Amino acid sequence: MIGTDRRNIMPLSKVISEDKIEIVGEFKAVQVRTCTKVLEDGVELSSGYHRHVVTAGQDYSSESAEVQAICAVVHTAEVVAAYVASQEQGE
């Protein structure tokens, strides 16, 4: 029968990593790209990407330690104030 011989089944694994973190623009937006790979015996079968942005003043407490450290450095009080002021002008 197909699929009943468990000796030939290769283990699958899913690896999720933040493979790119960039600081962009005047208000130091932190762009985070997450890569999700599906591997079979260490060989990549598929991969996909997801991006999200952490803006100045945004709560980043749920981000990875690396992203938190970057945000703590680049999202200074001055940058946050300038970003907030720019958003108020746009309203």
C-alpha cells in the first residue's frame, strides 16, 4: 500500500528566521523580513517571505531581541517626536 511503509518517510522541518532587518527613511522605520523554509532531510523544499515594519513610537515589545535592540537605538525621543508631528500634519 502507498504511504504505509514508514521506513521511506523523510522527516520534514520548518525553519523560521528573520533573515533581513533594515532601517529605512527619515523616521528610522525598521523593516523586518521573515523567511519560512520547509526542509526535508536538510534540503529546502519551499520557502516564503513575510515583511512587517516597526515605526517610531510603536510598541515593539513582542519583537525578537535583535529587533528590540535596534528599535531602542534608532527610535530616539527626537525621532519619535518628529514622526508623530509628521503624522499630525498629514491629518
